[in-house]
Amino acid sequence: MFVKKLQDCEKFIAGDDSLLRELLHPDKTDLAIRYSLAHAVVKPGQTSKPHTLKTSEVYYILEGEGIMHINMESEKVTPGNVIYIPPNSIQYIRNTGSSELKFLCIVDPAWRHEDEEVL
């Protein structure tokens, strides 16, 4: 059985300026997975930097509220929302609330530095 605690995962600032904790990545575990899973935080009033990924990504909003931007579209997001981000899309998220915006990021196939471009 594999169990990992969020608080045991190292915090770091991602290229898009969000605060990340990587939960799962196939290069860092023996698990038979091809995706990566991270926990992200955007502080109140902050916006992640526009960026693209060569792979698809899914956000699952856990706490807070914001505006998700994908290419020329934008929509309010709140806890329980799932957002699909197609490959090569320009994406960023803005925290419009008074508390931290927390969400999970699933990248499939797994995130790689060379697959991301921060604009």
C-alpha cells in the first residue's frame, strides 16, 4: 500500500509562480503510473503566470475561488470544479478570493520541465 502525506512533500515555487507540492510522479516512485499529481496554492490577489504544457492537465479546485483562463476563455471556479486544460493551451489562474486558492493538478503524461513554457 502506498500512502503519502501532503505535509511530507517539499514546497517549491513552480515556473508559473504557484506554490507546489509534488505528490506523485512516475520518475520518483515505483508505482505503475504515467501521470503526475501536485497540490497547488495561489495566494489571495495573486495570479499564476501564463504558461503552456505540451500535455493535457486537469485542475480540481479544493478551496477558495478564482478565475481560470484557458486561451481566450475565462470562467469562475470554486471548490468541486474540475477544469480540463488541453495540450498546448495558454493557461493561468487568478485568485479572486480572500483566502488561498488550493487545487490539485494532474498532468498526463507526467509533467516534465521541457514540456512547459512560461510566457
